[in-house]
Amino acid sequence: MTRNRVKSFKFAFSGLLHTFSTQANFQIQLFIGLIALLGAVYFKFSRFEWLILIITIALVLTAEILNTVVEVV
């Protein structure tokens, strides 16, 4: 059971690495997400604003990963 889980995580991280290394749009969106996080630190976001920002960044990156899956397959 544990070996399967470890293998599953290896595949997941391999896919993330593939997406990061081959998809320019993912790299751009990740960079913009990091800038948004720095802006949140500068503007001293509240906890709720942090929550919304992190969820939004995660949704954008997830959508880009799903787009990559559709393009590759």
C-alpha cells in the first residue's frame, strides 16, 4: 500500500515538473501568482483576503494543468 502511494506521488510530481518545464503559460501564471502574493504582503491582506487570493491562484494553476492534460492527451 505504501509503495503504491509513493509511486503515485512520484507520478504527480513528475507531471508538475513536466508542466512547469514545457508550458510557458503555466510559468507566466505562476510568476504572476508570486507577484500577487508579494502584493498581498505589501498591502497587509487580512486572513480572508489571503484565503481568497490563494484559492484563486490555485484555481488558475489547476485550470492550466488541466488544459495541459487535454493538450497532451
